[in-house]
Amino acid sequence: MLNLKNPQLYNNRELSWLQFNTRVLKQAQDESLPLLERLKFLAIYGTNLDEFYMIRVAGLKKLFQAGIIVSGADRLTPLEQLREIRKYLHQEQQVIEHCLNNILKDLEAEGVFVKSYSDMNNTQKNKLDKFFYEEIYPVIIPIAVDSTHPFPHLNNLSFGIIVKLNDKEDESIERYGIVRVPRVLDRFIELDSGLFIPIESVVAQHIEDLFPGYTLDKYAAFRVTRNADIEIEEEEADDFMEILEEGLKLRRKGAMVRLEVGARADKEIIDFFNRHTNVYKDDIYRFHTFLNLSSLWQIVESKDFAHLLAPSFKPKMLPPFQNGENIFSVLEKQDVLMYHPYASFEPVIKLIQDASKDKDVVSIKMTLYRSGQNSPIVKALMEASESGKQVTVMVELKARFDEENNLIWARALETAGAHVIYGIKGFKVHAKAALVTRRKDGKLKQYAHVGTGNYNPSTAKIYTDMSYMTSNVDVTNDLTKFFHFLTGFSKKGKLDELYMSPAQIKPKILSLIQNEARKGKDGQIIAKVNSLVDDDVIRALYKASQAGVKIDLIVRGICCLKPGIEGVSENIRVISILGKYLEHPRVFYFKNDQTKIYISSADWMPRNLMRRIELLTAIKDEDSKTKILQILKLQIADNTLAHELQSDGSYKKVKCAEGDKIINNHKMLEEHVSKVMKALQKESVSSAEQLANRLFLES
């Protein structure tokens, strides 16, 4: 019998993530995409990599320094992983630079230029000089470094330039300094429409104004990355907020884990900088382009060149919500499944906004993980509370990199009179659920929303996610229990119709996989997740494959499972879809299960299944099940945006065979809902919903 715990059967989590970010980079290399769309993917790549170093690499370094040998199913040690990560990223750096240079060269033909101060004519230099004295000089921070001036603390993601100076009166006297460029200043100075100047080239030109009496010998741009993983010990709610605030301050001061320097950085400058920061040599990356790829968003979002982006798509208000009917009346008649961003997120917002104004609504309960800034949902919750309704909100303060925003919302909600819960000790609450209780005909009636994504209207336009809205009493009763669990004490933590982690979701998933395995070649599984890491789930899938079950996995990011291994996983196919929208739903189909279709907030990772509060929802409405299965089948057939995972851990772009229909699921779904909207204009209102469903099911 094959040993399914053999390390050779598993991809390393971190290296699999690097493969995902490489797929993002390949989008930037795709010459069929508009130029600013390609630049956008480079910005996403850079943002992703920043977080990877801040959290994952920093974590591996801490494990190594503590002498702890902790490894996943692949059995790589922390040191082995760090070596592989550094090797991979140093090799990929050349690809990044080549890609960026090609895009910038092509952008020049479209009137978009990124140039240095030295490339400007005298008139342009004069404008830049004026800008420097009026906008930069008052806020920039020149720092001398010598025996009387200690090396400054540089916050996480600090950016600036390192300078070597000569004394004007005695050139034998050398000095070093740092010029920090505060984040309040844009990365690029847009001198004219389409002309962007990296700020460091302007600052370097005026070093003698910042250090009077000295001349500039050499300089180099730098950027630092620190450990940004907050470690806190959870206490009571008020204390927890204070501890979290302190943790946010400490995030800026974590151990330095990466140094990026510009092409001008020679050994002398790097040695000076590293004498004070002590960054490991292989964590120093020298770029021959400008630093901070995430700053490319500034160019991408330039209003004058929107035509160089992919055509925008406005989410549609689809049936049964297109006529503005009372949302509670709609949900009393039927369940509704929405696939964002093709279907607008507005009905979810409207559910909370209408509930806040409806005199018959007595309570609103919600979870908030990442709600975004200027959230209309949070504002509606505050209005509801101020009008006397009972409002209970679970605000997850430990949502990484959204902690500060969530602290602000939590305080505002409390001030408005809402009952705010800050989390469950030892767990993150990652479930996405809302429950409205309303009095109708003298009785209480409840309306629910459960979803795969956050209550964030902004990301709902660029992330694909699923929303399920219902007044089904089995769901609403379970959500009542769920919120009671969050607000009170419960040793059971189990629901009847829904499934909640850490106690229920993993056993349910394993049971569903095992049930398909018992059906052998008649078994079928389609699962869509962001990441697949959990060893037990992977082994269950291997066993199902060995039994003959046909398994299609749509895994956007990390996948530790290896498909296509003879005798183990030859019946498993894994694809990753990257395109216009970020694939975010967690959706599962099990052919021989009575319910067949489930949606969830949980990925198949140990943290989601064992260390978070998540929800798994069985979809029982037949129309909704059919829609979801068609979406899954469409994505499996995608031959434009899909990359297929190979047994060696690499990915190959799925290519459309000659004569086959081109299938780009993002484009096809956009076209589908646009056709629905056009057809609705010609049909009677009474037949609108039936028409939309029919078009959808036949598409």
C-alpha cells in the first residue's frame, strides 16, 4: 500500500505561493492585455510579495532563529524553505525588470513616460525645482549618521535614499546620511499629463540643499521590509483593544527581513547601511528599475489613460431585485443566489440599509471582517442602533492589515449604541453572515445573508464571490444560534443545518469526500478554494482518486496537493484562474451527496478549518444549485485564464486547441448578464425573473 504521508506527494506551501505570484507576473507579461492592465498586475505582484515577506518569510526566520524544526507534509525545514525562497526570488527579479522595462517602453508610444530628473529639459527642471521647494522640502527628512547622530529607526516599508557626502572645505572628510521620503508624498511626481518622475531623482538633485556644506558623492534608493505579524495575548475586550493598538505600533518596528536597493547602490553604500541594519545578504535585492512595484498603482489609476486598462464592467441589478421590490417581500417568496461582481452587491447593502429604516425591524446581527473605508453597511448599522434597534456586530479586530480600520469602526459602532463583539479568544471570526429580525403579522420573521466574501462594496466589484439570501427558517434559526455562540458562552459550538468551524466543517468535508470515494468511478467532486493546504483533506482526496473518483479542483493560490501521480492522484486535475477579477469564492460540488452544493467562507487550510470561526452553508434551492454548478463547469472548461498544476509543482497555461471554442469565463459571464439586461428591457416585468434564469441556465 502506498504511503500517503510520503513528503514527495506534497508541494511546499511557501513555494506554491511563489508559483501563484509568478502567475500574477505572467499576466503582466501577457501582450494581449492592455498596457496599464499589465502594469496593474505588476503592482499586484509587488503588493503580494511585500506581504509574503512581512508575514511568511518573517515567520520562517523566527522559527529558524528559535531552533524550531517545524515543517509541513513536504518536510522541508525553515532554513531549507528560506534558501529556496531566496533563490527563487533572485532569479525572478530579472524577469520583473525585463517585464517592467518592456511595458514602460510600449507606454511611451501611448504618451505615458517614466523619466528621471536628468532626462528633463531646462523648463521641466525648473518646474521640478519649484515643486521640490514648495511640496517636498518642507516635509522631507534628512538624517546625518555618525558618532553623534545614531542611525534612525526605519518603519516598515520605509522608502528613501542613502547618500555619501563630501565636505566642501575638506574633500577628504566623508559623511553618510539618509533621506527619508514620507508616505504623504507621492511615489511619482506627475509633471505633465502622462509624465511621471520618480521622486528620488528629484530629491537627489537637491541633496546639497538638505545637507548644506556638503556635496553629493553617490546615492542609492532603498526600501525596507519588517516583520509585520502582530503577536498579542488576548484579554478582556477593552484591554484587547489597547493591546491591539500597541501591536499596530510595534508592527512598524518589527525585525528587518528584507532590504531593496536601487541600481546605484554599490558595495560601499550597502555595507554602510547594513552595518546598522544587519539584513542577511541573500535578503538584499538590488533592482535596476525603481523600487516599490506597488506604487505603480499611481500610474495605473491616472484618469487620462483609462483607455489603456481592460474595459470596465458595471455590476448589474439582476432579477428578482431589478424592479426595486421590497427586499423582505422578495426573500419571503424565494431564495436568491448572486455571483458578484456580475450581479451587483447592492442588494446586500440594501438589506442592511432597509432594515435600519424599517419600523418593523427589531434587530440586526452581522459579522464584519474587512468592511473597507466609508462603509455604507457600517453607517446603516449605526443609524439602526441610534434609532433604537438592537444591533449586534462581530468586528474582527485581528483581520490582518485591516486592524486599524476595524478599530475605528468598532468604536464608532459602540458610540452609536451597538453591541460590539471583538472576537473569540484564540480564534479569528472569518464567517460572513447577517441576520435581520422583523415583526410581521404579529410574529417575528428572519432574513439571512451568508457569503463567501467580505461586506466590502469596493472589493465586491473586483472579487468574484457568492451571496446567498434567504428567509428559510432552517438557515435563520441556525444563524440565531451562531450569533448566540459569538456573544455568549458555549462548549458545544455546533449548528444543525449550517456547519461551523472549528468543530464541524472539516469533519463534514472529509465525510463528503469519503462518500464520493465509496461510489468509486461514479463519484465526482468539484471544489473551488483560494488555497488547499490541509494534510487530512489532501489525503482524503488522494484516496478518492485512488478509488476512481473524478476530481476537479479550482485553486487560485497555494496548492500542496500534487495531481497526476500514478496510483495516487491521476484522477485529480488542478487549475488556477487568474484574470480581470480575483477569484475568491469557496464552493463545493459532491455528486452523490443529497444536497450536492455548498458555499463557505473557509479555505481548505488548517487555520480556516481549525483556528477560525467559519461557516459552511448547504445550498438547497434548486435554481441556485443549478447556477452554481454551471459556473463551476464553465470555469473548469476555461482555456484562456486557466493554468494547470503539474505533478512537479509547476504550472502550464491552458491553451485553446485549434478549432475549439475560446472560453474566457470572466468575459463570458459579463456578456451573459449584459444579454440578460437587454432581454429584460423587451420582456414584461412578470416574466423578467423567469427569463433571466432561463438565459442563465442555457448560456
